[in-house]
Amino acid sequence: MTELGHVTCYVDTPAALAMVVGSSGGYMYRIDSSSNRITKLRQVRFSELGFRERNHLQEWIANQPDVLGEDLLIIQKEFDGFDETRERLDLLALDKNGNLVVIENKLDDSGRDVVWQCLKYASYCSTLSKAQVAEIYQRYLDRQGLDGDARRLICEFLGEDEFEDVVLNPGNDQRLIMVAGQFRKEVTSTVLWLLKHNVFLKCFKATPFQDGESLFLTIEQVIPLPEAEQLMIGISEKENEERVTERVQAVRHQIRKEFWQMVLSRLEEAGATLYSNVGPSRDSWLYAGSGLSGVLYTMIINHDELRVEFSLSRAQRDENKMMFDALCSERHEIERSFGAELDWRRLDEKKASIIGYAKSIQAHNKENWPEAVAWMVEHMGRLQRTFAPQVPKLRVLVRG
């Protein structure tokens, strides 16, 4: 017998008859090479054949786990090591990454509750330590009458020299595999939803066939389809990244809005009217007009910095550069008025020019907000007092 993907080949040498049995669209066919014809085999139910879940399907998978499309190490059958419950999971395995794999088997019908069962078992297994996993496997070996040390066998399976280097059951990466003759719609719908939310879950369809006295079995991965699995993983990772980005942005927007509300309240308490008609924003900046179009007082909050800026951002680039040069010619007097050296950015490659002042601080950390708000209020006041006398001069300059 040889395996060709989902095809099993049998050769009946005494009768000189080759028979290839393959699955296609839920069917299997017997190929008679002498007549060059195929005959569809009869699909049957496990119950029809008298097979039972625990005594048959479970045993087949336990002794041939690679029917599930990967190398798995079965470490327990009928595992019941859950505190204060009488529940038993069918098979518990390790994959090549050291993740625990919960395998739940059903016969002809998955039933409605198989997903819920698997999720419960995964949650129970999520707390198992490396030592407990090794102990569970050792009990399995002893009960099955198999010689061997669990820790050594785990090392061999994972390709590690020392058990100390082995990582087992990391984080919440427990995987789920379900095997059944048919999966109900409510099951497949839930599975697809879980896959989109990064729950490691696969469904395999087990189908028996009969040809006279001969019985055959196919076990095919149906969710996710093998050829689409990597694509789904890629899509899932992308969607997860987008969801994380959206959550981070939502939190950041809320933080900024709260921060600006505090700044505006403090400005109002201080009697400053510059921002009196401005409301809190989710943006990283908040600006107010100077009385000259395109010339703005701007407050900025970054993750690790606060800034106040006098921004020259009129529609015409040449006007901005001309205003900047005029102000720069009075740089020493302006900085003396402000009380510190300013950051002068002509920004020749851009339309606007900026004169600003910054403070390094973890501004998104609310513990720093009393200091950050006080700094912003003080330095925006100093910036306005410094540049307000310059605005009439700039108006004359740009109007020629």
C-alpha cells in the first residue's frame, strides 16, 4: 500500500489486478486495469459497519496520527486530568512546535456542540506546564505498556538535545482538530469565524467506503482547505494586524482628546483667549489663528515629545520663506523675548516654514500629564507673547 496525496493504491499480485482507490468530490473509484474501467465504490456510514468512535476511529488516529497531515506525537487518550470535571478529551498530542493539539473525534455526525467541547478542552489545557505535559505523556506510555522515557521521547520528537531547552504549550497557542463524517452548518460557520480570530483549528472529514468485503477510509482536511491554508493564515495575520492598528489608533485618539481637553481647560483658567474657539481633537495637533491667514500657533503632542510652533503655512511658498527670513533676521531679539533658543526650520523642500520649541517627555503616559499640561500652557503663552508683535509686520510684508 502506498500513499499518493489523498489516493491509496493497492496491488493484488496473485490476480494480476491493479486497483487504485482515490477520493474525488466525496467519491472513491476502483480502477480495473485489465478492462480499463472505473467503478464507484459505495460510501457507507460508520454506524452501518458497526464501528465506534472510541474503539475504532480514535484508535486509528492514535496509531497513525499522520493521517491528519502532519507529524504529531500522541501523548494521551481519553485525557481526564481536569480539576473538578468528569470530561475527557479524545486525544491529546504535541505538534513540532511544542503546541498542545486537542483532537476531538465524532463518527457520522459532528453534532452541535463539538466546537464548544474543543474550546473547553483547550482552555483546560492552556494551564498545563512543561512538567505536567511530560508527566501526562509518561502515564500514557506506562498505561499502554510502552517502554520509554517521556522527556527523552519529547526531545527526540522536537529535535532538542536537552529537556531544559524544550518549550511546551507556549502562551495560548493550543490547537484544535476535529474529525467527523459530516460537519453541521452551525459547526462550520463557527469554525470559520474562529479561524478569522486566530484560533488554530482544523476540520477533517472521515469517510468509509465498501467494496465487497474490503473497507476503505479517507480522511480529508476540509477546513481550511489545504491549498488555501497558507493564504488564510496570511489573510488572518493581515486582518489581525489591521485590528490591532485600529485598536491602538482608537486608544491614541481617546488619549489625545482627553489631553487636549485638559490643556484647553487650563488655558481658560489662565485667562488665555487664543484657543477659546477651539475644541479638543483626536489629532496630534491643535492650532489657533494669529489674525493673519495661514500663520498659526500650533500645539503638538507626540509619543515622546511636546511641541509649540509658530507655523508659516500660507498658500504661496515664497511668502512663507520671505516671512521666515524676515523673522530670522531678528532671531536674537525673538529668542530673548521667548527666553530660550528656538528651533528654526526653513524647510526649503516644503511649502511651510516653522519656528518651534520642544520638550522630551512620554506624553501619552497619563502620569506625566500634570507636568505636560503645565508645560504646554506656559510655553504656548510665551510663544504667543513673543510672536504677536511680529504679526503686523508680517502682514505688511506679504501684502507688499
